[in-house]
Amino acid sequence: MYQVLALNLISFWILRYLLAYIFSEIIGEDGIAYGIGVSFMISSVIALLYYCYGKWRENAFFLKN
């Protein structure tokens, strides 16, 4: 449960703003949209990797029956 919270905090507050700022400095106004898009792709890859390789299945309370 805390992994999802950490992923969202990193994705929304760190990656999104940081990449939007960096891309806007390089490209201009359009860089904001590119930065948000790139941050979404990075966070999606991280979430997919966590889903595929994470230990969340071992800790699922509904599977312990």
C-alpha cells in the first residue's frame, strides 16, 4: 500500500514538475506538455515493473485464505 503512495508522490510531485520545468527551459511552452507526457511514461514503466516483479502478491491479504 505504501509503495503506491510512494510511486504517486514521486510521479506527481517530483517527476512531473521537474521534467516539465526542464523541458520548458529547453523547448519553451510546449516543453511543459512534453515533460508531463514523459513523466507519465516513466511512472507507467515503474508501475509495470512493480506489478511484474514486486512482492505484492505475497503480501495480499485476500490470497492468504
